[in-house]
Amino acid sequence: MTDALSTDTRIAAHTQVTLHFALKLDNGDVVDSTFDKAPATFKVGDGNLLPGFEAALFGFKAGDRRTVQVEPANAFGQPNPQNVQVMPRAQFQDMELSEGLLVIFNDAANTELPGVVKAFDEQQVTIDFNHPLAGKTLHFEVEIIEVKAL
């Protein structure tokens, strides 16, 4: 009888979830997936999933396989134009630059800040510090393997 009860446990606060997921963009590109490796396990509210993804899973139970759409506001937000910075080319010394190159900067507290080269010439380099998935609608395909009450 306990098995029947445990399979009926639904994702909510105070549950631990084991699932497979694939995160896809509108064009079908897969950003990340666990379907070809070990499933992911997390406790609801532990910060491992964005709140928008977690909220989309509430009510699911073991055995459910669904695709949910998560809008930018509930995922990585909209791009902020203030997060695009133009820097002197000299700051990059002899670095070989290309559009789309990920460059890691350190701020005053020595925290790493990733930025993507958007454009460059001999004088300046435009770096975008927005999250690469900002402004994107995400399609979150999930297969719930186990839900345990905590």
C-alpha cells in the first residue's frame, strides 16, 4: 500500500524530485538535457531550479512526462541594455577575439562575470553581460521519475 501512496505524491513544497529534463529553445535547439545521463534530483525550493521551472512542475507525479513552456519573465528575464558594455580594445591585449566568444571578467570582489563578445574593431569591444538565455522562451521537457515527501 505504501508504494501506491508514494507514486501519488505530487510535486509541491517539501518534496524531493528525481527527473530527466531537456531544456529547448523555440527553434528546437537543446540547451541542456539529462536524458542521456543520470537523472537530476533536487529539493523543491533549494535553488537548483529557477522558480519559474519549479512552479511549472507543481502537481506532477512520478510517471508524468510533459513539456512546459516557460516565458522569459519566469526564466532568465529580458535582456537589460545596461548589461551591454563597450570597452577599449587595449583591455584585451593580444587576445584573439571572435563574435560569440565567452570572456570571463573579475569584478572588484573577484567574482567571475561571464560576458559574450557581440562586436569588436581595432578601437573597442562590445561585451554582453546578459544571461545567454535572457529574453528566450524555454521549453522544458520533463519525465518525473520519483517524488518523495520530506
